[in-house]
Amino acid sequence: MSASLKSNGSSHANPAELVGRREPLQITLRPASQTGKAELLVLGVYADGSLPRAAQSFDEALNGRLQELARQAELPPKVGETLLLYYASGDSTRRVLLVSLGPRQEFDGKAYLKALGTAAQALASSTTRSIDLPLPDVADMDRSDAWCVQQASRVLADGYYKFAAPHFASRQSSKNNTATPQLSLSVDEDVTPELEYAVRSGRAIAEGMALTKDLGNLPGNVCNPGYLADAARALGKEFGFPVEVLEREDMAKLGMESALSVGRASDQPCRVIVMKYFGSEADQKPIVLIGKGVTFDTGGVSLKPGDDLDMMKYDMCGAASVFGALKMVARLALPLNVIGIVGAVENMPGGNASRPGDVVTSMSGQTIEILNTDAEGRLVLCDVMTYAERFQPSCVIDIATLTGACVIALGSQTSGLFANDDALADELYSCGTDTGDRAWRMPLWDEYQDQLKSNFADMSNLGGRPAGAVTAACFLSRFAKGYRWAHLDIAGTASVGGERKGATGRPVPLLSAFLLKRAEHTTPVQR
């Protein structure tokens, strides 16, 4: 147990318990011809009342009663609307959850993901122990069978997520003591190894999302830089990959003055956490994922307003998504080399805090005038990005809750995507579209760089109010000259507030799709 946890009054917090958490939902796959006798049947219905082919086997076994129910139910045609009905089956009465798929001619991947999402919400709130779900017609979506199965596995498993960190088990046991359901996905074809793998990969993505959510949802008095370091060690121990933790002294020797300036006033020492997964040949250049890990952000001397300040525990969700993506990669033993690097700091005010007007020297040698201590994420990321050069990466993707300006620009639906390479940007954009974890490409033009001018250093850390998300990305681009790089600003998508307050697990689906596609074209390691 690290000293940082003990000094924080959290010596009971064991990251290994959190990292080793398993998804509770058990998912099996079978041909629709092998109809089951589950307590609940989840049935997609088109606006005209017709059923997908995989559901027709169930209907035939019930002498057409499902088709009759679907036509009489007057289910609203809007995609995702649900209606719970009952039907007689032998000597018992069973339930059927109708889920609207909208008009058949308009049904596509986007509608499918929305229908899955609402079905998952309805299922997670029930106490049903066994569920049958015939999948819609793949041909209607112009998607592969494997994609359809993987998305169902991922969305449904994620729907059962509950924040159940063992640190708070005594307080949460009453509301999380629900039975583990058994869910069968039915397909209108034979069950192939490809489809079985699709189920596994979907569950692995959901498992990575669960870890990301758990880390994000932990309070700042538990999940500090030391906790993240211990969580990384636990993840490495579980899956057998090495983890290196750079302590404050190591960072100072490397010249990471920019990153160290952010956490200088905190009792929790800064750390750079390096997780090294090698699943391919040694000469295969690694993909580097970099996560912003500001475990709590007060804004420093440039103190944030008090409203919703508790949400600043989510300022480490970029780091959490790196953990989640790596867990997915390791769970599936993907033939990739992936390096996950997290810059873990806590941004606090204090007598030793950075001041507006201070000038620091980054690891790259470039100097930075700190105009606002609340523009701190880029000060951490820039040193970590320079550190990443030593791995000679095939590409680098940083993930960060970086700017409120991105929330103003794109809201909570879409992450901001910036890149210095068009092919990499197109790849990530496509993966976001495929999974519903969407990102929108933003400009990274030289004209914006002028906003970062400083009279006293090579650059300032703030470009003013106009185009704040863009100028933040332009700042980072100055440290990405040596490799192909993309930046995901997830400030609006990593968490939600209000009654549904919590981490979302995004952008783990996007990153997972990217890594899975890369794995298809990579040579497995020979041992």
C-alpha cells in the first residue's frame, strides 16, 4: 500500500479489488431455431409490426402469437420506445419487452445502437434472471453479423454497470444485491467462431468501460495519483505486463517542470505511470495512449467557482479510459504493442502553487508562460507527450477532459477530435461512428497558433476565450512533431451530471474499435 493512500486516510482502499472486478452479465449465443424458455423475451419490432427473421422462430413456436401481439400493441414508431406485455406459454405466463426499431426502410446501425441502449436500461432495472433477445436482421442495417453481435454484447453488458467499488461495499450492498442474469442472443444463422469472438470482445469492451467508470466515480480522497499508480500495478499483475511508475524525483531528473508545476502545492506527489503491453513482435512499433490524470482539479490559484466543483473528480477520466482500453486489449490478448502513459497529478491551491505569470521549462526544452493555473491539463500532457517519443510509436493518441470550450462547441454528445495526420483522424472518426461513441474533427490550423504568443516565453498556456478547445490542441501539437498524433477532448462526454451523475466510460468504445481494427492487420507474437 502506498504511503499516499495512508496519508490520505484511505488505507482501506485496495486498487487490486477494483481492477479485478468482473462484469456480472453472462451472455451466450445460439441459433434462433433453438428457442429458449427464458423469463423475458426482448423483441425488436418494426414500425409496421413485422418481426426480424431471428424472432420469427420464437413466433412459430408460439403459433404466431408474438406477431399478433406486436401488431396489436400500438408501440410508438420512434426508435427505442418500449412496451412490456405478457403472453401465455404452455402452463405459464411469460413477459415480452417490445422495442421499437422504427420503419424497416430507415433501420440502420445508429437506430440499432439506440434500440439496444433503451433495452439495456429497461433490463438493468428489472430482476429478471433469464432473457432471450433475437437480434434484428443484419441485412437491414448493412452491417456484418459480427458487428451486430459485438455491439449487442457490449451495450447490454454495459447497461448492467453499477458503481460497486469494494471500498464502499457496506454502504452499497443493499442496492447492488441483484441476481446475475443469463442472457441469450439469438441469430438467424449458425453460431461461428467469429460470432463467439464478437460476444467476447463486446464483453471485454464493457469490462474496460466498467473499470473506467469505477476509477472516474471514485472520490478524490481515494483516487489520487498514488492510487492510480497502484491500480496500474494491479492491472499489470493481473495480465502479466510490466508497469513503471516515475516518482516526483524521476520526473524532475527528466526535466518535467511543466507537469510538476501543476501538482506542486498538493500533498499527493505527481507521478507518470507507464503500462507496457507487448502482444506483437518486438520490432512492431507501439500504439501509445496518453491519459490526463488530474485526480482533482480546483483550478489552483486560478480557483474554479464553487458550483459543481465535485465534478472535478472526473478530470482524470482521460487516464481512466487508458486503463479501460488496456484492460480490453489484455483481456482479449490482442496481437498489438500498446503503451499506456498517465500523467497523474492533483491541482490544488497553496503557498507552493504556481502563479499566473510564472514561466516553466517543459521536458522538450520549450518554455511556457502560465497565464491561468486552471489550464493545467495541457501542462501535464505536454511533458508526457515528449516522454512518449522514446517508444518510437506508430501513433500517439491523447485523451483528456481538457476544455470547457469543447463542451460549449459540441455539447455532451460528441468528443472533439484533433490530429496532425488525416489518415489517423479518419480512422478514429470512423471508429466513433461505428460504435456510437462519436467524435467530430476540429481544425488545427496554423492561424490559431498566434493566440498562444507570449512576451516572456516560447508560448503561453492560454489562447483566450475564442476557439479555446482549438488553441488548447494547438498548444499540444507543438509537442507532437515527432510522430503521428491525435487528441480527443472528452470534457463533454466523459461524465454526466444531475440525477444520472457518473462517468460514462467514453471513449473506451471508440478506442477499442480502433485497437481491434489495428489488431486485424498485426502479426501475433511468436513465443
